Amino acid sequence: MAARSDAATSAEPLLTVMHQPEQGRFFVQLEGAEGVLRYTIEPAVIAGAGERMVIPSVVVDPAIGGRGVASALTRAAVEWAQRTGRDVVPVCPY
């Protein structure tokens, strides 16, 4: 699954966010560097409430920092969680 996301400014190229659910990650590759959002799917704390997406980390290579990569990754993950009916638990301070 690929999602297009606006970059921080119109001068920057659009970012393509890829999803690898079998590895529990969303990622962006840009100029040979990578940004990765990792997640796990866990049962909800309240019985019968479905599943929740826990996001422990969002890491962006400094070579591509400041271009909206972490924001694009987070946006794609939250949108996916909403589409699949999961609550989001952001553990990462980003």
C-alpha cells in the first residue's frame, strides 16, 4: 500500500509512504535514506473493544530530516488505523 503525502513545503517532492503490515511498519525511502514508523497490533484494554495500534517509535535518518517525513509516516499510520477500526496508542514522543 502506498500513500502520497504532502511534504513540508511545496518546494519538496511528494513523499510516498509504504506500508508493510507483516513487518509492522510504515516507511519512506528518500535519497538513499529511510524514515520508519514501527507499530504493533494488540488487544484493546477494555474487553470487546477490538484492537489497538501501539506506535513505539518513529525514526527518520538525519539526512532527510526536516522534510515532513515523520509527519507523513504518522499521518499514514493514523489514517490506516482509523480505516481498520483500531484505536491508536502513541508511545513515541513525536
